Amino acid sequence: MYIGRELSELTMVPLADWEMNELLYYHHSFSQLAAYLSAEGASLHVKVIHELESRGPVNGDRGGWDHSSSPIYD
């Protein structure tokens, strides 16, 4: 379950001010709904992808006993 700011609130905030867990969560959501997104939704998804890429690698290794192998955004 996602606990964080809603998309309606985040659309008023620049992407540079979004937290990493928000970017990861909404990227995952947009990816699952890609076939159903409007042009505006697809455009926002592309912007989220570019912001994630600009912040650098998210999961640099395969995990270990003290951290996950994939980002946890929930």
C-alpha cells in the first residue's frame, strides 16, 4: 500500500521536488496502465522517467542481508 502524496497534489509540485519513493511508485503505476493513459498521462510518465534517470541509478546491486535487491517505494 502506497502512503504518500496523491497525484493530484504532486502535479502542482515540480518533479525535482518529488521524493524518490513517489517517482518510483508513479512510474510503476504508469507502466501498468500505459495502454490506457491519455496523451497528458503519457507525457507525465515520460517526465517521471527522465527525472528518475537524472537522479542516477536506483538499484546498483543484487541486494544483501541488509538491503533489498529492488527499490522499495511502498
